[in-house]
Amino acid sequence: MLQLDVRRDAFAKLSRFRGEFYDCLPNRGDALFELALAVRPAEPQYPVVIPPACCDNDPVKEAPTAPTPVVLGIDDLRPLPRATRIARTSREGIQLLEEHRDSFIDELWLDHDLGGDDTIMPVVTLMEEAAFNGRPFQIGAVFVHSANPIGAETIVRSLTRWSYRVQRATA
């Protein structure tokens, strides 16, 4: 057995450690919670439709269906099966984004190289300018699926700097 003084000293150190440990848990929990919120994809915000209360005399009404997600793609070659609209050049991509300027885009899929000398960078510049002017495009998630690693990294860095949610996807 240890002497009483040694046991008290060890118990005091252990008590201090336990107190400091429990004091830091809420801070770490808050930090983890904030990190989890920062990295999760945005949930699309759909209006809530409350059907009117029906009575016995009313015919049965169908439940409202959720709107189709808006998934846009800008790629010169890939079919992008989930996309609701696809642009094949940067010029078409700019037009596509301008058409959806005031609506929510659930997903935007970007390829860097668009054939010949054309790249996605004019589209990226449009998105950066919109954010700079205080009117960023409302996009849930941007996926960069380019086979060009340097171009893909340029897109990710550029759009992340303007607070778009961007992640790299496999080509």
C-alpha cells in the first residue's frame, strides 16, 4: 500500500485532471458539431405544403409530390445521368447558370476541360463575380469531376474561397 500522503497527492492530481477533462468536453463537442455542420451537404429548402383539412364529402386528393431536384452539369463528353440539364461548352454553361439565377440549384457538376481550348474557367469567374457582388448563386453542392487534377484543384480552391460548397468527385 502507498503512504497516505502519496495517495492524497495522486488523488488530488487525478481529481484536477478529471475536472480539466470534463471542462474541455463541451468545447470539443461544440467544435465537432460545428465541423459536422460545415462539411455536410446543404439540404434543399422546399416549401412546406399543408393540404386543407378534408371532410367526408370531399373527394380524396393526392398527396403533393416533392419537386424534382435541379441538377445541372457542364461537361463536353460525359452523359451525367443525374443531371436535369447539361451544357457542353463554357458559353452554354454561363447561359444555363443565368437561366437559374434566381432559383435554387441542388447540384452543379463541373468538368475543367471542355474540348479544344475551352475550359470551365469562364463559368467559375461568373460564380466568383456573383459572390463578390453579394449575390452568389444558390447551389447546394458543387461537384468537380475533372480528369485534369490541376484544373480540378483550381476550381475547388476558387469556389471554396467564395463559400460555395465544393467537393472533388471521381472522373
